[in-house]
Amino acid sequence: MQDGSLRAYPLKDKDLSVDTLKDYWYLNVHDNDYGQIRGICCSHDEGYLITCGGDGNIFTFEISSEEEVPEEPPEEPPKEPPKELKVIIPPPRRGLEKEKATEDIKDPNAYTIEEYKQKTEYKRKMKEAEEKKNKKREELSALRHDFIFLLQKNQELPKHMQLPREEFEMDCRIFEELDRQTLQRIQLVQKELAWEQEKQLVGLQKLQTQFRDSLEFTLTVHAIQSNHQISTYSLLTISEKYARDKKQGDSKWAALQEKWTALKEAEHAEEKIPREKSPVLFEDKAERMKTPEVRKQTTRYIENRRERIRRLVEKYDALKAKIMKRRAEWHELYKSKPRDSYGNSRDSEEIREAQENIGCYRLKTATNYTLTENERMNTDKKMMQLATLEDLIHKTKGDMNKEIVSLRDLKVSIIDEIKSLVKEVKSIQASLDVSEHLPIPPIPHLHPDEVPEDVIAYNSDVLLKFKEEQKAKAQLKDPLEGCPASRAFRHVFFQTPPVKSQAGGESAVDTVEQKAFEMEKAEPTETELEILKREKIKNLYLQETWIKKINTLVINFDAELRLLRHKKLKMDAQMKSADLHCITCCEELLILKKFEVHEDLLEEQICALINEQEDIQSKLKSYVAQMEDSKCEIVMLQEREKALHASFEASLEENNEFADFLTDIFKKDVEYVEEVRRKADEENENKEKDDEKPDLKTDEENHRSEDAAIHDSLFPEGCSEDLFLNTIQLRQQRMAIEKALAEEKKVAADLKKEYNALAKKAKKVETSLDTTNRELEAFQWEKLQRLNDLYVVVPLKLHQVQCLVDGEMPHNFSQTLVFTNQSLQYLQQRIVDVRHEKRTQREIHKKAREQHKQLLQDTKEMEMEIQRLEERCNDLMMEKFGQLVDFEAVQAHSVNIPMEQMKVRIMEKEYEHFVELKEWEERIVLLQHQLTKLTRENTSKVHQLNKFCHEKHQLETELESLTTGQGGEFEGTGSADIKETARLESRLSHKISEVAFLREKI
């Protein structure tokens, strides 16, 4: 009991000895190290034994009776324990202490007893579940086979006896419920896997962006009957930098095109401005008067008068337009008349543009080689050029790839068509004899590299296969994990449908064999034999035709592939040259980036100098304008001064004895005394020592001005006071004009000084600009030399080398030039064209000189003729009119149009009034006729009424006589009299109603 074990000995009351205690049961339940048994006891009924160990565990054992314990060990252990016992009790054994103890499990990954039990239980349950599933699958498979068999039986029945497919459905709601449940499960799974799906989708997009989007698929198309093949180009997407630069260039080019289009549209719109037409008078009235009815004499007269006025207005407008046109032509003619020193601006502009853009035809390695503005290369231009080149390469390769892909699609369509043709040929050969069969061409197939997109294509089958592979890998790692239930279910599920197709195929074959057997049994007639013979000929022809068509399709496809392959081989050479050119452009770009900083600095200096030069030029123009205004002001003041002197001379009468005195007063330079005193007071206030150091000059001037003022106020006797005062006033005006003239001259001198200073500054700026431009040209030449030092690959053939030395190829090509054939031919042709143009220009210049001499002579003759005709015209006008007359003014005022219009309006009003009066008269006559007619009708009605009244009177008289005088005669016939009386009364009432109606009508 020290090691936690327990021994149980079977005791017998008969012979209790030491030998009987050799057999025992050994129970090791407590822990071997810490499970020492501390206590042991039996229950009160001695049916159970309870042990308590040091490991803290308590175990309970059931004590069996002697009848239950077997005395001898059985030869074979029973397969199953008795129902009342839970386990089989083995017999007691001896020598257990000598047996070797079981080794402890030291593997850390080994299962414990509890885990082992759980795993065993789990496997048992899964096995039972798999057995149930397999049983259900077998039942489902059997039902599916039965259902397919029923469908086949239904198909074999005659058409009128066949049941529709809906009859095989027990309840359509079952499928609806299944679909609904399936949809719910799908939605639930989608919700559960939404986050995982989004995660995997983002990962897939990243992988596609990194590996697939930057590189297109490379496919290879193989020929069918030969080993020829053609592959697409492996294209990378254009870098964002080049794409952005190209986009900016395209946007700039688009903006320039829009501006150019807008200017063209504006010019086109200005050319198409419709000329204003002169208003046509009385147009609306004339339109209203143009009716197909016959006009009366007055209307015709008004229309003729209006037409006459319209013609006069048109004539006047035509004359006025003719005069204005003549004036405009003369104005344009005088305006377009060139000056004596005229030079054609268009020719000058073309010469200047040619000098700027004609370029330099010297070698690029020459020291005096110059670059035009357009030929100068910088980083932006080179980047744009490189982007354009890459885009062109990409576009060319993309077009070729599209052609190859279309060829692949053509092969796919050809394969499909060949499959259909082979199927038709096989169906035809089924009705022919084997000896008449022609060999069927093999059906071509697609190679894996022809459909590279299938590598990344996936569907449910691919995903399931991938999942199975993953599970197989997991099972290899952990054999105890995983379950084959889903795999078995998928296998059964996906393998079941082919049974239907096989069964359907077998039934179809059986049906065909039955039909063939029935046809063999029937004996054909002559007509059927003839039909069979024709069918055989037709089938042979169709067999040959379809096979030829298949061969033709294959041959045509191979021919298309060879042509496209030849085209691609040529393009490969071009693409290789383009790639080499791209490498050269990249090297040039690196060099240009090194020179970019200094070039930008020089360009900034040039831009600053140009801006400064423009500012100086604008200031010079403003100064020139101010100087012109100042000159005009000076000339105007001088003219005013001359006019003032002329008015003073005119104010002096002839032989005036005071002319000298008044002239001296007019020419004296004297200011007002008040002004002089005011200025003296201001100077005295500003000075501190006026008393100690008096200004003698100011005093002298004050005295002189006072003397002059006193002298002016005293004029000699006999002189006119008005003349004297006028002279004083003119002198003041003269002094004001002279003062303003002096100020204007001073301003003009200041403007001249500033203008000269700016002119000197402009010369300095121009000199600096020329120096900077020369530095930029030198820098451009240096940059060009560095670019020329680069090696450029030019593929040449031997027949293209023309620089032979003694008929042999030179060893050094450093002194040679490389020209394209087109450029060389163009230069040779251009030499001939330039010589021809030079000869033509000489002839044109010679003809122009002769024409110029002739035009000068014609001009002199025309001037003499114009002068002679003007003198004759003036003489004729003087003879006829007595004065010179302006015929244009006379023609413009030949007709008083408003008066004529008023006359026409008066006539129109008179005619309208006349027509209105005539309408009223006709209306009065019509009303009179209507009144006469009504009067006659009323008279006839009155006569009729009178007649009715007379008849009424007669009837009343007869009635009275019948009722009074002859009443006794008719007593026997009372009924007849009563009827006659009623008739007469009704007739009388009818007549009374007619009379009343006629009265109302009257």
C-alpha cells in the first residue's frame, strides 16, 4: 500500500492456509509516488470497499460474492459479460510482483487517458455518422437511378402518351422551400465570410496591382500544320512621370488649338457679317394689297404712286450707297498707298522669320554652328520627346499584340468550326460504307501558352480542388485531424450526374440500333433504292466538301500566321532601333539635367533684361508722347503770341502819333505793383536782418515797378484812354503767354534730359542683353558638343555605305556623315529647286523693275489727265450754273421723301373713307329691300286674316240659323246634328288658333 496499490485475495472457509493466498488481484489505482493508501474500510453492508490515498483521491470498489467469482480460469473468455455485470472479472493470478512494470509514457505530445477516450468516442461517432451518410447517399443514388429510368421510359413512349416534366414533381412548393432555405444559407454564409472575403479581395487586388497590372499576358500562337509561331510583346505600363508630362504637353497643345480655332472662328464671323439693307417703305401694306382680286382705278393709282416712291427711295439708297462705296474705295486706296520709303511688311516679316528659323546647315561639330530657338533642347523638351517615343512604342506594340490576340481568337473560332464540321462528317460517314470513308483531318488544339489567362482563371471546381489539396496537406501533418465526410459527399455529388448522361446515351444507342434493325428487316423498293443512291452521292459530295473546307481553314490560318510573323519580324528591328533611341534619349536627359541649373540662370537673366528693356521702352514712349504734347503746347503759345502782336498792330491806326509810346508800353516787362509788394513782404518776413542788410536789388525793382506803374497810369494828352487801356491789357496777356512759354520750354528741356538718360540706360540694357545672349549661345554650343559626344547606334547594311576608299570599306568612319535615303534625296532635290527658284526670282525681279517704271509713267499721265478733266468740269459748271456745284449733295436731296409719303397716306385715307361710305350705302339699300319685303308679307297676312274673319262670321251666322229656325226639322235626327255640331266647333277652334298665330306673326 506504500506505492498506492491494492491487493484482493479470494478467501475460502474450508481450507484457509498460506497456499491459498498465492492468487490475488492487483489493483494500482492511486499515484505510485504520492498515492500512499492512508485509509481503507468497508461499507456497513460489506458490499463496497473504500480506499483513501495521499494523492487526495478516494476510490470505491464493489465486493462480489463467491458465486460471481469464477473458480478456474475459463479456456476462452466470453464474448460478452453477463447482463447484470458491467465488466468481465478476470480470475486471480499469482506472481504479479515479479512481472516487469509497464513503462511510463514520456512523449509530451501523447494523449492522456481522458483525451484518448474523447478521441476514440469522437471517431466512433464520426464513423457512425459516415455510415449513416453513406447509407443515405446510397438510397439517394438508388432513387436517382429510378427517377432517371422513369424519365427514359417516359421518353421512349409515343409523344402523345408522354407525361410532362411537371407531372413528376410531387409538390412544387418543396423546391421553392428548398431554394428559399438554400438562399438563406448562402446569405448566412456570405454574411459570416464577408470580412474574410473583403480581406482576401484586398490582398488579391494588391497582388494584381504589383504583378499582373504592370505586365500584360504574353501569349504565343502556334501554326497548325507547321512549327511556325508568333508571340506577343511583353509590355509594361507607362510610368506615371512620363504619362503626366505627356498629359501636360497634350493639354498645352489642346489649349493652343482651342485658341487658334477661336481666332479662326472670329475672323470667319467677321467676314460673314451681313450688310445692312435699306428699309423698304410700306412693305406690310404692299403685302396686304397684293391680292388676286381686280383693283379699282384709285387703288391702282395709290399702288403706282407707292411703287414710284419706293423706286425713288431705292434709287436714292443706291446713289447714296454708290457714293459711300466710292468714298470708301478712295479712302482705302489712299490708305493703302505706300510711302516712297515703303517696304513690304509681309516680306520683311517672312525674311526675319526665315533668318530666325532657317537653322544652320553647317556641321554640328563646327565652332560657328548656331542653334535656333526651336532647335534648342532642354530638360522639359527631352522629357516630352522621351514620353512621346515611349508612348509611340507602347502603342505600336499594343497594336501588334491586338492583331496577335485576334489571330488567337480566329484560331479558336476555326477550331470550333472544325469541330462542328468533323461532327457533321462523322454523321455523314455513319450512313456510308467503311470503304467509302475519307480520312478525317485531326482537330487542332490550343497550346497552354496560347491561353495564358487560364492560369489565373478559377471556378468552383478549381477552388474545391485547391481546398482538397490543402486538406490533404493538413492530414499529412496531423493524421488524427480532418474528416473525409465532405470529400466523400462531394465525390458522390459530382459523380452522380454522369449516370444520367450515360444512361441517356445507352438508351439513344439502343433506340438507333432498334431503328436500324427495323430498317434492315424491311425490304426496300426501287424508289427507296433510288433515294438511297441519291443520298449516298450527296453524302459523298458533302464528305469531300467538308474535308476540303477543313483543310482550307487550316491552310488559310497558317498563311495568316506566316504573314503576321513576317510583319512582326520587321517590326522587331524597328522596335530595337526605337529602344536604342530611348537609351540615347535617356543619356541626353542625364547630360541636360547637369546643365539645367546654369541654363535656367541665364534664361532668368535674359527674361529680367527683356522685362527691364520693355519697361524702359514703355517709359521712352511715354516721354516721347509728353515731348510731343509739350511741342504742340509751345507751338500753340507761339501762335497765340503772334496773334496777340497782330491784334496790337491792328489796334494801332495808321499815322498814329502815339504809336512809339504805346509800343514801348506793350513791350515793357512789368508786373503788378501789388504782386511785387506781396512778394517783398513775404521775403521780409522770412529774413531776420532786413534792416542791417537791405536788399538793394529788391528796392531798385520795387522803385522801378512803382515808377513804371506810375508811368503807366499817366498817359499823354491826346491819346485815347481806351487804346491805352487795351495796350495795358494786351501787355499783361503777352507777359502771361511768355511766362507759360518759358515754363513749357523748361518742362520740355527736363523731359529731354530724362529721355536722354533713359536712352543711355536702354543702350546699356541692350548691350547686357546681347552679352547674355552670346553667353547663352556659347553655353548651348557647349551643351550641343557634349550631346554630340554620345554614341548613337545606327543599323546599316553594306550597300548603304557610299564612302568607299579605293573601292574598299574604310577602317575609320569618324569623318563620315549618316543620312537617311529620304533626307539625301530631299537635299539633292532641294539643291535643284533652289537653283530654279533663284532663276525664277531674278526673272520676277526684272519684270517688277520694268513694271515699276511703267507704273511711274502711267501715274504721271493719269495725274495730268485728272487735272485736265477737273478743269474742264469746273468750266462747264461755271458756264451752266454760274458756280461750282456739289452733285453728290444734289443727288442725295433730289426727292422730298416725307412729303411724298404724306401724300400717299392722304390718298389712302381718302380711299378708305370712300370705300367705307360705299359700304354703308350698300347696307342701307339692302335694309330698304328687306323692309319692303316684310311690308308685303305683312299685307298678305292681313288680307288672309280678313278673309278668315269673314268666314268666321258666315259660320257663326249659319250656326245661329241652324240652332234657332230649323231646330224642329232635325229633331228626329238628333245624333247626326250633334256630330255635325261637334265637327263645326272643332273647325272653328282650329280657325281661331290659326288667326291667333297669324296675329302674333304680324
